[in-house]
Amino acid sequence: MKPYEQFVENMLSAVRSGQGKDPAAATALIQDALRNAGLMPGAPAATPSAAEAPARAPFVDLNGVPDWLRRQATAKGGKPADDWRARLDALRPRPQPVTPDAPGQFIEGSFGNAAGTRRYRLYVPARAATGPRPLVVMLHGCQQSAADFAAGTAMNRLAEEQGCLVLYPDQERSANSSNCWNWFDATHQQREQGEPSLLAGMTRKIVQEHGADPRRVYIAGLSAGGAMAAVMGAAYPELYAAVGVHSGLPVGAARDLMSGLNAMKGKHLHGASRTLRRRVPLIVFHGDQDAVVHPSNGEVLIRQFLGDGTVREIEERGTAGTGRGHTRTTALDDAGRAVAEHWVVHGAGHAWAGGDPSGSYTDAAGPSASAEMLRFFLDQAGD
């Protein structure tokens, strides 16, 4: 049995064993399967880094310097007020430092509607805008966060070069215990419902508040985030000009957890025959050794987004500078425009191709999914 088959078989067995038990028992079984596959840490989560630590409001001292600290500081010849501020300052979490390759602002915010509230991180380039900026929405995978995904994809570096805004929505543990976007739940696959309504509303908010170009708004994601990016492209073709899916699944491949696990195994994908409202340009990356989401999902996803329109395909093979081979198939419409690209990265598993090791689920080898997706997105301008 191949690795990805063994993994999903373990997940299915866990769900079957958990049927009839309380939800906590079923969740524990699923988490054991994830842990055995190396997708969930076996030890307690590490203390969040400064980049992931939640921001706190600045401390305001309304009571003045305490008498005991005043006496202590005076005895040492210091200035009590300065000593008090220094001690407090040492206790505050530090904001994420700017780096030479991504010197812009990485700000925090939140958006809420009837479906709930989600936090986000937004990268705003340091370079001055010469007009409305493109906006790329990036959806993290399971067991990830917005800050982690930003680090692993290194999209902020590219955004600084291209003058793009990058929005990283953050899933809540209360919505999914593994921090997955709920792509497999029918409730979260419809326009203006559930998580799609939250993500679309958040996107519109950023476009309005930060002056993004509404004609150049794109969405991409990894794994569960990639599956949700596909859902968003299908549900809101007027909002997103192109979609990027890395190691994800087609729209409608599942209706619940059990069918979702089967889809991850590459089974019953005939259920992903939903007709899109209109064609949306799509770029797909998938490792041919993915042990979590079967590579056949990428093939079905491409066919789903292309629809019945006339296209011709061009296949190219290459090797990245780091040595990872790949095959890229480009679909062109009657006007010769690229409407889809399918990248199969040879020897790669369930990880962001060309990613930065500072983030989780990344593979430094192979072509850069971030660079190729952004290139594909910006090429759609004016179509």
C-alpha cells in the first residue's frame, strides 16, 4: 500500500471506529492518525514566536511608580520612573521585525459577519504605490497560521518587489480543532454562507480600506486552504481574477468529513463535476509523491475549471536550479491566452514547493510555487 493510501486508510479507520462515540473520542482517534503521519506534533505546542504572538494593547500606568520600586531604584541611584518603564518594556512581546527583503508593514486585523469572526494579517509593501495595488489572498493549511504561512511561502518578499498587498486570513481553533478551513463541509461551499462569506467579506474590506485594484484580486492556498481557494474562485468569479491551488482538492469533492477523507485518497472524485458559473484562470501545484492528498485531485481540479471550452495544451518539462524536476502543462484558449497551468513536481510530497524552511510544510527544492503563482496572477491583468 502506497504512503498516501496508508495515511488516508488510517484516517478512515479512525472515523469508523469513532462512530457511535462522543465527538471528543472521534477527534482523538483522528488526531492520532495525523500524529502518526507526522502531520501533528506529538508534544505540546511550542510557545508562539514573536511573529505569531497576539498583539497586546500598550500598557498605560494609571497608578504611578509603586513605593517599593521607587525606594529600590532610589537606593541604587537610578531614576524610578525610567526603571519602571524599562521593566515593563522588557515584558512586552516584540512585533515581528522587518527584514531587508520584506520591509513593509505586517499588520493585524479582524473581520466579522453573521457567520462569525476571523483574524488576519496583511502585508503592505514599503515601496510607495503608483496606483491601486494588486491583492493576493493566501489561505494556510491545517495546523498552520497566517504568520507561519507567510514565512513558509515567502510571498511577502515577492509582494514587496511587485507592489502587491497580501492578505492572510487566520482560521480559528473554535471553527476547526486542526485549524483547517472547512472545505469538505457543504455548509462552507456556498456563496454568501459560512466561511466563504467571511473570506469574501474580508477581501472586500481590504480592497476598500487599502485601495486595492478590484480587477486584480487573486486567491491561493495550500491543502485545505487550496481546496477553500478553489471554492472561493467558483463561488465568487467576479471577485477573484485567478486562483492558485497547491496540494488541494476540486470543488464539491466532499460533503462531509468521511467523503472528504475519501477525496483526499483520490476516491469518488466524480462528485467534483460541479459546473462553474464562469471560467476562472487557475494554476495548480501538486507533488507526485503527496502522501496526504492524492495527486489525481489536481488533474480533476484543472478539468473542472476549464469546463467544456476549447483549449489546447502545451507540456513542458524542466528541472529547477535546486534539482527538483517538474512537468508544466499550460492550457490556452482560442485567443492564445493561458487559462490554466498544471505543475506536477516530481518526487515532492505534501509541502509548498520552493518554500522557506522558516515555515511549516515547505519544500525548498523544486520550482517556486509563490513566484510562479504570482507571475500567473499578474499575467491575467487586462483579460
